[in-house]
Amino acid sequence: MATKDRDALEPGEVALDSSEGRLVLATVVLGSAVASLTATVVNVALPTLARDLDAGSSGQKWIVNGYTLTLAALILIGGSLGDRFGRVRLYRIGVAWFAVASLLCALAWDVNSLIAFRLLQGIGGALLTPGSLSIIESSFRREDRGRGVGAWSGITGIAGAVGPLLGGLLVGIDWRWVFVVNVPVAVAALVLSRWVPETIDPTASDAQLDTTGAVLTVAVLGGSSFALIEGPEGGFSTLELAAAALAIVGAVVLVAYERGRDHAMVPFDLFVDRTFAVANLLTFLVYGGMGVLFFLLSVQLQVTAGWSPLESGAALLPVTVIMLLLSSRMGDLAQRIGPRWPLTIGPLVAAIGMVLLTRVGANASFVADVFPAVTVFGLGLSGIVAPVTSAALGAVPDNRAGAASGVNNAVARTGGLLAVAAVPGFVGLTGDALGDPELLGPGFERAMIWSAAMVALGGCAAFALLDRGASGASGDSDTDTDHGDHVHRHPCPVDGNLSTVGTDDH
């Protein structure tokens, strides 16, 4: 394909249907795809890499949460860095960082080194995730931006959906390949980015880089994660109690520091609106429960039921199909009738699906045990993702849509982070329990019950606290991200990094 010199591509004037437009879209899709893949393939690989690296329950939780921790803590400031120093530049740095960290993960020699490299991987994700959509918004013509974001969300959603299957295939070769596969994709994104026009927000300044807020957020999420993961393992020693105290003090200081501050990384003033606050409470509870499901189901299927990694990777395919078929329709329904009923019924149906998953044990059958449960769960989930995003964004003025989107995104990731840290230990999945079917089976059942209770509580909160006349966002079921004077939309992720089933980058 013939390409123009990068300088010939003018920001805001690229046509989506042109060769240059397809090049821009391919660039951002490739970078986002590696983040989507990482969020799903690692769960499938956990039992295998745990045996290879001698990782206990605590180590496996850290392998999953290490990535989510730095991603959740830094994703808000990642967007600000792109506005200030150049969206394409930060996107390149994020993709390159992610690739190097992925290669380091593949070379990990023990569980501690893998956790450290996963933390680094999350930093790369926090830099590239906001950049992918801001590049679409700043590069394409105004009339093409909606279609560009739609194409991005669809393609990255497919990448996230095939992640478990790809993970199952790669684990059959060697678990290290689930990280190596990121590298060539990232290299392709870097090469293509040469022709993407650079943009910055001319109104951005150093004052908008809330580094203090970012450090406090890392302290809060890091301290709480350490206390919740390690506390049940060692009986809450002085170190775990100190981590919990750090998280509590950090949270108090963060709220005091951010409230009323210009260009605050966490705009707490948005929570004054009841609809916005309830939507984010529901997001926290639902994504927390789902995070536990996605973490434990693949482990349960492989360790207790004896499934292969490929078979366990295919277990959630019905959820993917249902979300692709129904998510936009549920978003339209929420626009017509308001989000209260979808956000009441959806979580309750999803919770029933999670309770049905307690049937998954030794010798579990896909047809009799897994398929009915994940189908019910998927039906409920389709009633949550689009309406909750619409409710959160519809509660704020248009010029705050970007801030609202960023908060809702971070809340979703934080819910998954803390739930995965807390619930397994709370139900007794400590020590070597994640590798012992006699301990894992009962613990998995209890974890699904508690996770279902979290999700159902979100539905009850929506019924009790959302106004009957509360309206959704003014467009569709997408999440808006604001960069400079522009607003673009993208779907809210499930499981941290999937665009349709589960984020991404959402």
C-alpha cells in the first residue's frame, strides 16, 4: 500500500475510507488488541504457569492483579500525558513499553519476577489505552469519528473474545507464548504509527499533570491489594496491617487533595449527582463480581474438572456471542425507558448465572453445567454494560463527559482489582488451594455465591436509588472520552480490558 509522508496527513482531516484512514485505524487497533489479549489469555494460562513457577494462591492473584493495579492507578493520568506531550508519542511509548514488559514476562524465572514484570506491563497499558481513542478523535474528520470508534471497538472486542481460545492454544505449546505473542503485534503498531499525524491539546499544561493524585492512587490501590491478598495468607501480620493503614490514610488524603482542585485527576465533584454515584457503585460491584468469575472459572475448569486449557478458554464464548448480539439493543432500550429497570434486572439475572456456576465441579459437562450458566450470565451482562455507561454519562453535562468516562473506567478496573484480591482469600482459597481440587472446588462455590451477591446488590441499589425518570446518555451505549475540546465514545469494558465482553480498554 502506498502511503504518504507522515507530514502529509493533517490532524482532523483523515477520511476513514481512505488508505491513510485505514492505516490510522490499524495502528490503534493493533495496540489496543495486545492489551485486550493480555486481559484474557493470562487467566487461561494460570494453572500451567503456576505449576511451572511454583506459584501458590497468593502468587496467582498477584500475577492477575499486578497488571490491573498499575493500569487502574495510572490510566487517568495517562490521558493527560498524551494531551500534554503528544498523543501519538505517548501511544508509541505505551506500546513499546508494553512490548518490552511482555517479553520480560515471557523470560520470568520465578513468580516474583513475573509479578514485577506484570506491574510494568500495566504501566504500558495505562499509556497506550487512552491514546488509542484520542488518536481516532484527533485524526479523523468529524463525520468519520463515530464510525472510526465503532470499528475500533468491534475489532478490539473480537480480539478480546478470541483471547481465551488463543491462550488455550498457546499454553499447549508453552505458557510463555501468551506473552511473546504481544511483541510482533506491538512492533507492527509502532511501524504503522510513523504515518499517524501527531496532535496535542494546546490548552494542556503542566498544571494538569496531577502526579500527586497518581502517587496517592497507587498507594491506595497497592496498599489495599497487598493487605487483602497477603492478609489471609499470613494472619494479618504487622506488614499487612501497615499496608491497610497506608491504604486508608492514602484514601483520606486523596479525597482531601483532589476535592475542589483544578484539573483533579479524580473529579470527586461528579459524585454529587446521585445517578452518577449510583451508576459507579453498581459498576464497582458488578465488575468486582465478574472479575472473580473470570479469574477463577478457568482455574476451576482445569484443576477440578480436568479440562484442557483450550476447552476452558472456550467456556465463555456464549457470553461473547450474546454480548455482540444484544449489547447495543439493550443500550437502545435503556435510552427509551431509562436505565433503572435494565440495571435492576440485568444484575439479578447475571447473579443467577453465577449461582448456576456452582454446579461446575469434577467431571463438569459443557452442555449440562457450563453452557446454561454462562448463557444466563451473558443475558444479564448484556443488560448491564451499555445502560450503566449511559446512566453515568447521562448524569453529567456534555463538557464533563470525558471526566465521567475516565472515572467510570477506573471504577470498573478498581472493582475487579479489589474483588480478586479479597474474595478468594475470604472463602479460603489460600496457600496451595488454587492447585488442589479438593480445596478449590468448595472454595470456588463459595466465591461464586459471594460474587453473585455483589452483583445482585448492585441491581438492588439501582432499583432503590435510581430515579424512575433517570435518563441515559444522549447518544448510544458507549463511553465517552474527552481529549481537549473533543469527545469520543467507546464501550465500557468487562474484565478490565475487553471492549465488548469484557476492555479494555474501556
